[in-house]
Amino acid sequence: MARKPKLDTILADAVDTARGALAEIAGAEEIGEHLGVTAEGERLVTHRFVSQKAGYQGWTWFATLARVPRAKSKDLTVCEVGIIAGEQSLLAPAWVPWADRLAKEEIEAAKAAEAAEAAGDGAGSGYEAEAVESAKPAENPEASEPAAEAKDQDAETEAVNAENDDEASQPHKSPARRQVRRRRTAQRTAARRRAAQRNRTRKES
């Protein structure tokens, strides 16, 4: 059986030192009468005081003091200060997980809300997909082909203009060569237009 520690008289008499240490964390009016002192070990004691702090009725202030061998009352060490609950203290209820605090009706309402939200998201996605699909322009191959032919004609016109500009910028070329190039360009352009006309005729028939 462990031997009960002997109460150090110098530490036991240091009530004012313990109260002063508690005054650093609480108001002087919140520290009540001295309840006693307990030996925690060799040259180690704890002083207890009544709590007069609002909302902490039944609680107890404590201050633990210690000293080295042959140390006097002015050389004491404050180890710890604080407040602890007593048997009649007003305490917060034990923590209960959130899922356990919910009523059955609340759980059912939350599940119904989640299901309704999921159904709403699905309906919204389908509607948006239809809206996007309907917003796409209808593909008409017959309408796109004339546009392609017109684009080819524009390209040919630009080529002819480029050749004319090139010939104008190079005056050293003979007029005969320029006339041959113009004739060939005109022949190619006429051949392409005839081919395009035949394609349109076959589609219309």
C-alpha cells in the first residue's frame, strides 16, 4: 500500500499565494472562501476555493503549489490553476451524435427532400438536352452545296484578280504571255461552272 504523502506546512500555509495565483485568471470577487488543502506528493499541495463565478455554482477553484528543499514561502512555485466541477455542479448534457438527435419525422422529411431534389435534377437535365438539340440548325445538304459552289467561284475570282495584279506588277512580261494566261484561267473557270451546273440539274431532276 502506497504511503500517504506528508502535508508540507510551508505550502499549506500559503493560502494567499494560491489565491493570488487564481486572481490572474479570475476576478477577486469570483474566488470564495478557502475550502482546504490536500497533499499531492512530497512538497506538492493543492489549495481549493469556493467558486462565486456566475454560472459556475458548485464548482471549485484550485491552485497547486510546490517548492524545492529548504525553500522559503517567498520561493514557492505555482504549478497549475483552474476550476473543476463538483457533485452539485450544473454541467452541459453529454454529447449526442447528430444522427441520434434527429427525430424520426425529421429523417423522413430529409430523405423526401433529397429524393425530390434528385428527381428535379434529372428532369432539368433532360429538358436542357432537348432545348440544346432543338436549338441546333437543321442540316440541309442541298442548301450547303450552292454555298460551297459560290465559295469556289469567289476563290476563282480572287485567283484571276491575283494573276492580273501579278501581271501588272511585272511589266517585263510580254503581252502575248499575259493573254495566254488569261485565256487558260477563263477556260478553267468556265469548266468548273459547267460542272456545277450539271450537278444542280441532276439534283433537281
